[in-house]
Amino acid sequence: MARTVHAQPKFHIATPEQIKGGHVTDAYFVRSKQILDRKKIDKNVKLEITLKKRFPEGWEWGIFAGLDEALELLKDFPLDVWALPEGAYFKVNEPVMLVAGNYREFSVYETALLGFLCQASGVATKAARCKTAAQGRPVWAFGARRMHPAIAPMIDRAAYIGGCDGVSCIAGAELLGEEPVGTIPHALIIVLEESATATGFFDQIIDKKVQRVALIDTFGDEKFEALENAELLGENIYAVRLDTPSSRRGDMLEIAREVRWELDIRGYENVKIFISGGLDEDVIPQLNEVADEYGVGTAISNARVCDFSMDIVEIENDGTWELIAKRGKPSGAKQLYVCDDCGYRQVVYWQKPLAQCPKCLGRWEPRLIKYLERGKLLKPLPTPSEIRDYVLRQLPDKL
Ligand SMILES: [Zn+2]
């Protein structure tokens, strides 16, 4: 039972009011606003967000996430915003968002806006990579404990829309409208001093809709604990979970193979093998031969960020939009086109749209959609589950 807290706790977090009030910003944006305010300079600009250099860790694509919070930040301000739908697959140099409005009013929000998009897209992309590596097997997000609890729901949401099948943290699951997943920790087995006792109590007390997954590596060997738990729970057992510490692992695949063999020859072919602990998209393919489901923690919740940057690409002078950009950045607002038929992708100047795919001559649609007009949301946003389905439809067959 959670303890009731009466006074406002002093955690080191920004409040929603501070974020919406533009206080989570870099000082240089405040200084530029002071200068524009004093000189009474109002310039409408178009700012474009792209991943300019490269993805982290050699990734070749990303999953765009964090749009819902970005729109929450930007709505009610006199801005027009176009963006890729949340969950869109994207590549380097492809525009993911375009913001048009008065720079003096907008500048202090760049820090928070990029923060929402960079981290959520990093987590969603890592989740998508793990899900792709698992080749259809369920991947559960277990990483809440690795990150500051204030952002656990956001991380769980990004992990889920990126392709994870569910999350372990209650607050994250509530945000998603999904049931949290999880069974019992090693700690309960230690308190009860025996694996079988803990599993038995779990089966006796916990709601029947929670799948019976037995943790089999607390005191004894995985093979013997797997059999003990399977015999104890009989038909109720859904899976055995191997979370073997790295110091004892040796060859995880061999351990899992041995558990599978011993279960199978005793008639427990239906008992699934669930593996967690230190997994990522490089390790998962090595275990696919025998693993049925995965729990992934640190690799997803502590994913490297997608390093988006935001640049002015057009400026309004005397009612006319003029092309402008800093060195190294192509000027002009850009639209992304992707062909549904042949998969061809092209970034084009917004004012020169391409009616059809130049490769297969198929019809294609611009991918950046208008979400905000003068700060007003133009359409309802999809649910996390709908975004996740969209992500899964776009994922490649393998990494
Ligand atoms: Zn095409």
C-alpha cells in the first residue's frame, strides 16, 4: 500500500507548470528573448526539426515518438505545427516536425520541445529494435527502475508504442490503459526462503488472470527449479523465468536449452521459457532458438537519445516567406514523401510537391501532417495502442 504523502515532496523535477511556462530552457534563449523584446523585433519563422548527423550506435532508422507531449507543450501558443505521426519510421535528414510562428514568443520552448522528442524517440527506437530482434516473440519493458521515477510513465509509453507488448510499472501501465505485467521478485523467494513456497503462495493468492511465471534461479540450478515449479503448479504454470546473474551465466543459451529439454521430456512442452537480465537487440537473436518471451530493462529505458536539432529554414519579411538557414543546413521548409507501393522515400521543398512516386509512378501522400493551427489541435491523437500497431506495421523483417 502506497504511503499517503501530505506535504509536497521535494524531488528534483521540473513541474508541468515550469515546463509549460518556458522555465526548462537554456539561458541563451532567455537572453535572445530579452534582446528581441527590448528591440521590439517580431519575426515569423519556420523551424524544422531533423536528425542531422547520425543515429546512435549505428542505427539506420528511428521511430518518431514524444509528439503527444510536444503538442501539449506547444498548444495554446500562436503557432502552426506540422509533424510526422507519432510512431513514424524515419531516417537521417528527414524532417519530423515543422513549427511556424513568432520566434520571440517561441524561442524559450526549444529546449523542452527537443527534450520530449529526443528521449522518447530514442526509447521507442530501441524498443522497436528489440521487438524486431525477437522475431515476433513478446518483449516486455522492465526498465522503470533504471530511470528517474518522475519520467517512468513517459519511458514506459515510448517503450510500448515502440513495440513492447507491455510494461511492468504500474504508473506506466495506467498511462497506457494496459494491465501491468509481472510476477514475484527474487526478494519474496528469499523472504520465504524457498522458491517452491513462494511460487505456491503466488498461485494461491494472486488473481488468476495473472499468468503463473515461476522464477527459477534464486537458490538452485535452473533445470531442477524449473521441474520443481512445473510439478508444483501443474497445468497452471505458464512459463519459467530465467534471470540468471551474469556471474553465473556461462552460456545462457545452453542453460535455456537444458531447461527446455528437461521440461519437454516430462510432458511440459507448453511451459514457456521467459528470459530477462542484460538483454538487448544484439543478445536476443542468440536466444530466439529457445526463448519464448523476453523482459528488457536497461537497454530500452536507458536508450541513447535521437539527436534532433531545430533550425530556422524560412523567415517572413514584409509578408513574404524568404529562404534562409545557417551553414550546413539546407534552407526552406521540407516535406517528406514515402511511397506505399515501392517504399521509396524523398525529402522535397514544401513549395514544390511531387504528385507521384518518381520510381514506380504510384500515388503518394506528404507525411508531415498539420496538427496545430494557431495553437489549436486540429484532430484527436491516436491511442498508445493504435500508435504501437502503426509502428509494428512499419518495422523491417530483421535488423
Ligand atoms: Zn513508388
